[in-house]
Amino acid sequence: MADRLSLVVYKSPTQRIIEIALVLAAGFGAAAFWQILLPKISSSYITVATLFLAYALITRLGTLWAARRGNDLVTENERSRRYLSEIGPMSAATPALNPMRRRARSR
């Protein structure tokens, strides 16, 4: 039962790219909307706040969406390994990018 609780959803690269695009669209949209409503006030604060809020909400909704679509449930270590393998061979050789290798050396 404890193993079941530690599983997380693995999101595909396409899903993560879509999430990034949605976050950026929300940030730019908020900046444009703010400039239309209040052109004399800087939109930088609202843009930064929107980016933080959109990142929190969209990644959470993306995780729920991925789970509903039946994406793989993996452990956190396996998810990190898969994400690092997407970077390429550099990730396996660089200890700073490979948490599994750091753990093996510390034991």
C-alpha cells in the first residue's frame, strides 16, 4: 500500500510542451489584456503573477488530465530517470544531472 502512494504520473514530452505553451499564452494574454484595460500602468507585475499562477494551475490540471488518460504511474526515481533520458547521453555521464548515479556513489 505504501508503494502505491508513492507513484506519480509520467507525462510525455508533448504534454509538457503543451503545458509550457499554455502557461506562456496565459502570461502574454494577461499582459495584453492589462494593457487594454489600464495602459498607463506597467503590466510586468500582472504578467509575473499570471505566469506563477498559470504554472501552478496548468501543471496540476495537466497531471490530472494525464492520469485520466491512463498515462504510466511510476516511482519518482523512474520518472526522473525517464526525464533525464530525454535529454540524451549527456545526462547519464553528468553526475549533477543524474540523481541515481549520485545515490549509488554515496552508499
